[in-house]
Amino acid sequence: MSLLDAGHGVGAPRGFGKLLALNWPLLLLLTAVGCAGFLMLFSVAGGSLHPWAEPQMIRFGVGLVGMVAIAMVDIRFWRLMAPVAYVVSLLLLVAVDVMGFVGMGAQRWIQLGPIQIQPSEMMKIALVMVLAAYYHRLPVAKVSRPLWVILPLLLVLMPVGLVLEQPDLGTAILLLAGGGAVMFLAGVSLWYFAAAIAAGAGAVTLVLKSHGTDWQLIHEYQFRRIFTFLDPSADPLGAGYHITQAKIAMGSGGLAGRGYMQGTQSRLNFLPEKHTDFILTTLAEEFGFVGTASLLALYCLIVVFCVASAISNRDRFGALLTGGVASTFLLAFAINMGMVMGLMPVVGVPLPLVSYGGSAMIVLLAAFGLVQSAHVHRPRNRD
């Protein structure tokens, strides 16, 4: 039986009481991380709000309002909307293949009127929602039976396959891991995960062996990222340039950093993608180990508050949803930090709430709105 098996109850607050019942420490932590992002985007632009800091601040403000609005809606409504959110996100992923446009070498975005969206970001939360709703309705005794494991596997693998086609390996990894986290929290037998790990190891071996053959399984630039991870010094001015410059910037920050807006690597444009995937290197150069550790502490506290909320929530959907969002969030910042430090291959995962981006920030804050809704509307006592 899972630790998140939950009963049902009543007693959720109403009206203005919902605002008071928000998980305010979590909201303040998210705001603190967002403000750190504004400071870094202002710095990498050479002390200007344009072109990154001001749009990021506006998006964060809109996302924060959206998060509170989502939190005010009963979690039971979001449970009913989970299949709709999944189907819409899946259709948008299909639409990317048909009518999407290419940016930075990948076809990941579609234009809906004046709005440009990245459906793979929407799928991160939609997948967690639909799996949480599935296991909410499924009797605990059936969770690990093979017949009842097939559907959630299909729900995970369909969007993963579509995202890999774009190609977007980083988001595909997050979808796979986020879906796996919900299944784990729901109590699916560990033997399935052992089999998945073994299959994953076999798939990685097969991918590596396919390099240079007629049946090569991933793109050449993705192989370059893998080989660069294994030996970044082999091509320091080519494929290894990103990670080499990132390590120089992070190392030059030392214990306390060079000072705000005093980083030479970012100000002299040595750092690639300094406002998106590699923004952590700017923070490390300017604020050193102390600044980087402080940001990591904020991230960890966000996860801790989410886990505490999930454990205390006796509604199974709310608990699984909160745990799934927390797991996806944790994996996102762990992968980004790992790749910019050279601990794992560069897979294009932004630093949550800090890297410049529209779809990623709005969707992430919406996800935390669902976490807040689960917290506000959690059962207060048993029937």
C-alpha cells in the first residue's frame, strides 16, 4: 500500500478563508526564486530591463495571479478536468508536427492567434493530472496488476514519443520521470521500475551502438552532446564550448562571487544561452558558491513544503498531484544544475522560474496553483 493512500473528508474553507488557507510559505518561496531570476536577467542584459527582465516580470505577475485563481477552485473540478487537459495537450503535440514552426533547430512551438505556446510544457502538468486522477479512482488492490499498469504506461509513452520527434530530449525525460514518479507514489510495484531501468539501460546501449549506422536512433547533435559530456576538452571551441565556458564562469565565482553585474564571462558574451539554459553560470560567477547554494536551498524548500502538503493530504488525487508536481520540479532544477556543471549531458532543460521563458513559467505557476488548490481544499476531518 502506498503512503499516499487517502480517505475523504470535509471542512474545506470558503470565501475569503481560502486566501488565508493558501500555503503562503510556498508562495513566498516561489516569489523569491522568481525575483532571483529577474536580477539575473537584468544582469545578463548589461543592466537593462530589456529584452528579458521586464517581459519575465510581467509573465511572472500574470502567472502568480493565475496560480491564486486556480487555487480558489475546488480540487474536485481539476480532477474532472484532468482527462480534458491531457487530451488537449496531446492534440496540441500532434499539431506541432503538422503546423508547428522551427526555433533553434527544433519544431516545438505553435502559433495560436497572437499567442505562441510550447505544448510539451503543458503536457508536463496534464500528464501528472491524468495519472493522479486515474489512480484516485483505481482501487489500491489493482494498482500493480499488469492489466491496470498498461493504461498509465500508454498515457506516459504517447506524449514522450511525440516530444522526442520534435526533438526535445530534455522534456521527454521530464515527462517520463514525472509520470514514473506518480506511478511510484501511487504504490505500483518496484519490480516494474526495476524492469524499466533494465530496459532503459538496454535502450541507451542500443542508441550508442546505432551511432554512424543507417539505423541511427537519435540526431547527430544529440550524440555530440553525449560525447561532449564524456570528454568536453576534445572539442573546446566546438561542441564542448558551452560546458567549457560554463565551468570557467562557475569556477571564477569562488566562494562569494565577483559581485553583482561584475561577471566577466557573461558581460563579455563568452557564455552561450546565458539568459536561458545556462543562466545558473552567471549567478555562480557573480554570487559564487554562497549564491548558488542559496538558490538550491530555496528550490529544496519548495520541494519540502510540497511533500509535507502531500503527506498531510487525505485526498488521494490531491496528494498524488502534489507529489507529481514536486517530483517534476525537483528533476527540472536537478537536471539543469547537473548539465551546466558537467555532471550530465546538455539536454536543454531551463532552470525553473529563473531562465527566461514564457510557456515554461506560466505552466509551472499553474501547476503550483493546482498544488495550492489541493492544499486549500484538502479534507479537514474524516466522514
